[in-house]
Amino acid sequence: MSRIGTVDRKTKETHVKVRVDLDGNGNITINTPLKFLNHMLETFGFYAHLDLEITAEELKECGEDHHLVEDVAICLGKAIDKALGDRSNISRFGWSIIPMDDALCLTSIDLGTRTYFRFDYKFRREKIGDISSENIVHFLYTLTMNMRATVHIKVLDGYNEHHICEAIFKSLGTSFHTASRVVERTLSVKGSL
């Protein structure tokens, strides 16, 4: 069974291509104009044990990072949704508590197609690297909605916001890997997701 999803989305503002293989070997190629986004996408892909290819370009410069961050999240979420198929044979749930030095992050995910996002942390810095803090949260929200999942993220401790953000993406990737594994039964008392 092939669990591969591809999306090629072009608007007047951005052009984003994503290919994801849920059963890949960890081959990751990320190329966007935003270096910190590249770092977080690579982190997510590595801990999710995916093959992941993402290219993104800005076609209409607007002076800030919102459109590119949002469109990458839309495309990655849709590619994951396609790769998951009907989801009748996945573990469905995943959770992890990941430390990174001072930071400690809990993430819990349900890939059962019910969309909900909860983020329990308020960044103190306006930007981390070349991404605004609000757009890091917006990326996570948009990814969740487009991959049709429930995601809860809770930062339990930390003061270095780079470490906190990296712990979030490590925890999300680890939780996603667990939830997306193939099993032999549908994990719903209804019999279908």
C-alpha cells in the first residue's frame, strides 16, 4: 500500500509543492525563502520519519511572512491528508513529551478526521529567526485543519523560545509518527472514522 501525498498549489502570491511519503526512509528536502521555517519543517519531517519534499516561492512580495507560512501549512496538511487515505488502518492517536534543554513540550494528536486545535503557550518574542511568532502558531493551526486532525500542544516549561519552538516541532513529529502507523483494525467504536 502506497501512502504518498502530493500537492502543487499556485496562487498569485505563492507557489508551493509538497510530496510526502508516510513510509519513507527519512529523506528530507526543504527549500523555502524562510530559513527558520525550513529548520522547523526538517525537524518535523525527521521526527515523523517521513520522506518529505517541500519547495515554496513567493510570487508577490508583501513585506512579511504570513502568506508563505500559511500556504506551506495548507499544502503540507493536504498532502498528509491524501497520504493517510481513508485512515481505517492507522493507530490514530499519538502523544509525546519532548525536552530540549530548558524547554518541555507535550503534544497529543488524533488523526481521526475531527478538526480541533489547542495551543497552550504565548510566545514572548515577536519573531524567532525570520518568522513572526504569531505565524508559527498560525502554521500549526493551518496544518492541523488541512490534515484533518485534532492537535493539542502544551508547553510545560522553558525560557529559550528557539528551544521551545523546536521542542514543539519535535513533539508534533514524534506524535504524528505514532498516530500514522498502520494497524490491523479501525480504531473507532463506530467501526469507521
